Amino acid sequence: MECDYAREALWPPGRPREHTEDGEAAEAHVEACADCTAFFARDARLGRRLSGLDLTAAAPEGLRASISDALSSEEITAVPARSSEGSEVPASPRGSRLKGWRIPLAAAAVLTAFLAGLEISRSESREDRASLFAEDFLRIAAVSPTNTDPTSIENFYQAQIGQRIRPVQLADATVRKALVCDIRGARGATIEYDMDGERLAHYRIPVAQLSVSRTGAVEMSDVGDGVHVARWVDDQYEHALVGTVSTKKMEDLIRDEFGAGSEL
């Protein structure tokens, strides 16, 4: 099944639908397709962003114009519709009729770019992002230790998030937990270490789930309660190092063990 048909069959994800062979095939396609998984993850993030906005105020004129252009563009109307028998239906004249599922998708694309570009959502701010990791770090303190065999951990992440992620072996540290994190709908790996009685967690979230770009700088944050957060992004992951170790120790780890922090 092609991506367009899988997305058409399952969008919007919250609507009631009957269980059909086509639906099951679409779900199987999305589970195996990284692009479609990222597509629906972006859609979910857009919904969460919009839920926190005050929509009683009029939208900016530029935003309304962008959405209008997207909905009437030739690129959207160029894809032929299909009848229930699978035959193509002649395209309607420009602007007169669009396939219903493509209208909200086009609007979602414009709104996602608009919100990301202007940073309307506070969830993408540096301070708030650091706080999200710190909150998760404090939450998992009560979680029991897990299997710490590196191969078992790789297999665990392959099954849970579709990637074989191996824990970084830190000197003078012991792996205690391998967990799946969920940071505002983006799923990734969390490895917790014990460093001479201090807790340290390394988060890795695949960038395909995020609206972020690579940055050489490491952002250090003191979020209170003795917890420090360091964040950086490479070609594969958004990384967060969270712990109660000292800032100096964390900076040394980032440079020596994680190969980042050139701009610390």
C-alpha cells in the first residue's frame, strides 16, 4: 500500500471507523513506514499546540492568506480522486471541489510551519523543553531497575520505537534502567545510570519525530531541586542529559563520553 492511500484511510486518526481489510493494511503500512509514522506524530503535535491557543481572536491576515493559497493550489487538486470501484474520477475545476481529507492536511501543513516558525507554542522553548525532561527524570525515580544487558536493551528499543539503540558505556557508571520516554508525544530511549550514588539519565529522541534542526551548541539548564539538564541535537537524535551530578561533571561527560559540546 502506498503512503497516500494509507494516510487517507487513517486520517483523521481519532475518527470512528469500521475494521476493514483496507484499514488493517493501512495500519500495518504506517507501523512499518517511518515517513507515515512521523506524519501522524506531527499531526498529533499540531493538535496539542492548537489546543492551547486562544482561538477567539482573529487569525493574522498572513496566516489566513497562506491557508487559502494552500487549499486552492494546483498541487492539491492535481491528484485524481478514485471511485469505490478504484477507477479515477475526473478532477473538478480549480477551487470548485477538493477531496475532503486533503483540505485539513494542507491546512495542517501550513499551520505547523506557521506555529514552528513563530514559536507560538511554548512547548518548543528551551526552558520548557528542559523542564519536560526534568519532570520525566523525577517521575522515573520510582521505577524499578530493568534488564541492563546491552543486547537485550537494543532488542527492547527495536520492538518499542523501531530503532536499535545501545546504551553509552560510561566510565565509573552503572546502567540501572532502560525505559521508553514520551516527551509531548515524541517517543525515545531513556538510559538511567548510577554514578557513585548520583542519578544520571541519557535521553535520545529520533529527530524524525521533531521539528528541530542540528545544532552544535549544548544548552545547559538548572531546573531546580539539584537537577541539571543539557540538550543538543545531532543528525539522528535530540539528546538530553539529565541528572543530579554537578554541572562540571556533566560538561566533562558530554565532551569525553558523548562526543558533543564543542560550543559549551
